[in-house]
Amino acid sequence: MLHISTLARVGLSLEDVARFQDQLSRVLEHFEVLAKLDTEGIAPTAQVIYLQNVMRKDEPSPSSSREDVLANAPQQEDGLFKIRAVLEE
């Protein structure tokens, strides 16, 4: 448990380790039950429910004005966002 938490860069107290060991043991017991199920004749699936596109239609709409957008900018210059240089020579 401590090795896994170190790999995940998650700090755990000794109390956390004890609690999670119990929880992990119970999860593994559930996997043992699932492993005993007869899955012969059941085709492998990546998704068990039907998925559909839930995005809205891509329709043009009015844009915000330059003034409205730049009103939220911490710094601006000549009608543009002013930012710190990312790449310097």
C-alpha cells in the first residue's frame, strides 16, 4: 500500500494505510466473485450502453466585443492581451 501511494505521490498516514488495506481487500473479494461468473457465450464489449452525440449543433452566434473581452485582461496593449514572454532569446 505504501509503495503504491509513493508511486501515485499520495501521502498516507498509518491510519489511512490500515483503512485502505481493508477497503482494498473488500474490492478484491468482489473481483473474486466476478471471476467465478460464467461468461461463456457473452461477447466482449467496450461499452454496455448505447452512446449518442450529446453536443449541440455548431451554429454561428454573435461574438463578444473586443472591449468586453479585454475588460477581463490583467494587462492589455493596443487592443491586445499583453502577456509575459514565454520563450526568450
